Amino acid sequence: MTPQDDAARRAYWAEQFDAAYILVERTLTSHVDDCGEGFASLIDTADQAGVHVIFSDTQVVENIDRLFYLRQGMIDMYLAAAEAMNQRGWVMKVEDGFRTRHIQTGLSVKPDIFDQIVDRVAWECGGTPPIDLLFKRMACLIANYPAAGTHMSGSAIDISVFERRSGGAIGNEIDRGGPYVDMSERTPMNSPFVSEEAQRNRREITETMEAHGFVAYPYEFWHYNAHDIMGNLVSGSNTAPRYGPVDWDPQTNHVTPYENASQPLNPPDVIEREIAAALSRLNQ
């Protein structure tokens, strides 16, 4: 990599996530009257519909299994997108779905992800990153604010896509220029720092998702959501968002909207402590 190329990558990263933070700030001043709709299982509904979908078998934080659920009103969208991928010779892999308050709070400082962001922001700055900048980057990449966290609204899924071979066998992962999760200048959906093939695959996957009502988050190539304030802001929709961050009781399928959705899950003093720990790990 030449110095000029490295400088271009740094500039692109900074430009993209400055813009992402402006979008996050807009969600913090927006009000959502959640519709109160319950959740449905992505695994069960795909099985019942005979749609081939696969699911991550990794745990999210603290040995907690991932929650493969969306709001009930989004299930038809999800099944239609997954079926369209099957017809295309692809299989959707759902990497993540709904996140509870506890999961999102822990994920925001999960070392393997947090360290990537600290390392990337240190690269951006050419030295130890200031806490205010890292706080902003985190708000865009690991939703430290519930108002911007569409996974906490039950209105978002993270996906990868694989080849679907004869007999339903799973083939190679479709190249998107990086893995789930990749925190780098390759992360934004329209990054110029991935191959032409990866750019084409991102476009085709996004076209499939958007054809069935999802909105692509511009700053992560794996994230799709809808009918929430983030989706409305990205798409320019004038309709009232249906979904905001909620606490969910899986026994009753009852949801309770967050009272303070614009407050950070992890406050600055916690982030500052985690920065120090991350820098210590990275310098070992």
C-alpha cells in the first residue's frame, strides 16, 4: 500500500463515519410511537414456509445465544427476500436479529469488536484516539444509543449470503469484500476499497433486500432494516415509523418501549475505561 493509498483510505473512513454520526444524531432527536407489535421466530417461520435459510451458530456476548426474531409485520418481507435468494441460487444466512438491552450493552464493549474499532480509529488518528471521536465511531458501528439501534427495535437483521448448490447443499460464501464483522474502510456499503466482484455482489444482495421492503444501512454492508426511524431517514420515507427500541417478554410476546432511547447504553466513563483496556490488549 502506498502512502497515497493509505491516506485515501483514512480519508474515506473518516468521511463516511462523520456522515454516519450525523445520521445517528438525527435519530436521537426523532420521536417514535412504537406500534406495540410482538415478535416472530425467523427460524420457525422459514421452516414452516419451506424457505432455505441458515443461521449463525455463534453466541453474541457472555455465552448468550443470538435471538433470531423480527417484528411480526416484517416476517413476510424476510421470507420473500430469502425465497428470492433461493431462486437466485443463494442462501441467506442470518447473522443476528433482535438484541435485548443487556445484549446490546455488552456488545458495545465486546473486546473482539471493540478492539477492531479502537485499532481503526487509532489508525485514522495516527495515534491514541480521543474518547470523543471513538464514542462517535462506536455510535455508528455498534449502536451505543438505543434510538439508533434498529436491532433493539426488532426491525433489523444482519446477513451473509452463500451459494445454494443442487440438493440444497451450502457452497461458498458470496464475496462481499470482507467478513461479518469487518470494521474497516471496506465496511460502508459502497466502499471503493473492495473488488469489482464484491461491489457487484453487494449491489445484487441489496437490490434483493430492497425489492422486498428492507433498507440498506449505508455504513455496514451486512445490515438491513425497515419501518424504523433509521430506515425512514435513509430512504427518505415520510411515513411514521412503526418500530422503536423495546424490551420484550418472550413468554407473553409483549413489548415495552424504552423510556430514554436517546441515552447511551455505555456512558463516556465506561467507554474511556474500555479504551484503556483495548489499547493495552492491542499493544501486547
